[in-house]
Amino acid sequence: MATRGRPIYTESSRWPGWIQIIFWGTMLLAIAAMAASPSKSPVGRMVGVVSLVAVLVLTEWLVAGLKVRLYPEHMEVGLGNAGLIHKRVRYEDIEELESVKYHPLAEFGGWGVRFSGKKRAWTARGDRAVVLHMADGILLYVGSDKPQRLEERIRAVGGTRMGRKESG
């Protein structure tokens, strides 16, 4: 992700196992088929195999899974390890947050980076998230395998910088 320095807290959510199996299985079958193809020259087969391996590695690096990183002044949510696709959220823009169980297919049409009216989702799997109630009226769903823990960490790091009122 774009921020320099070490995050205070990091949480990762991988793709579900069945998607990993389909993704890796499809790619490995394609690589095997390319390597065994009698219609191509050995150089052509090698170029094809190397190309498919590059696609496999880049896909994993660029978009596989979700990472949440908490820094002193903001948090970042991003896809993959590269962090090229990410969103920065300043704590002062968060009015409230809560851990929820939701319906990703019904509410957003699935997982990933999704938009539905004033609702946004950054998810990789499952049906649990921390919903950030943003000052601009947006509800930002951040997928998590342990949303209560993520909520606690956001509250601890964001603390008084968050725009929310302390509940007592």
C-alpha cells in the first residue's frame, strides 16, 4: 500500500479455500496443457508456461485476498499483497463503527470491491465485516474473519481522532 512506515496492526483475509482450489487448479491444468501441447515448438511451450506462471503470480500478488492496515492517523484497506488497489480512511472521517453479519450476495452481488448506493464493501470472503459509518453518509463494509477484534483495534488506534461520540 502507499503508506510508508510500519502499521500498528495488520489483518489479512485470504480468498475462500474453494476459490483458491479453482484458481490454482485451473492455472495448473492450463500450465500442464501448455507444457504437453504437441502442436507448439518447445520454445513456444516454454513461453506459454512462463506466461501462465507470471499471470498466476501476478494475480496472487495484486488482488488475492484483503489486507487491513492500521496506522497512527488512518487505516488502509487493500486487495492483494501489492496494495495497488487500496482505500485510505482517516479516523477523523469515521463517525461510528460496528461488527456485523451481512449478506454479501444479496447486498453487494458478491465479494471484492463493491458499491451499492451509499454502501461500499471491501471484502474477500465470508459474511462478517466491520461497518464504518463515515461522516459523508457512506457505510463502508470492511470484511474480516474476526470483526470484533478488528473493531476493537480500530477503536484503540483511532480513539479520540474518530468523529464518533464515545458510548458510555
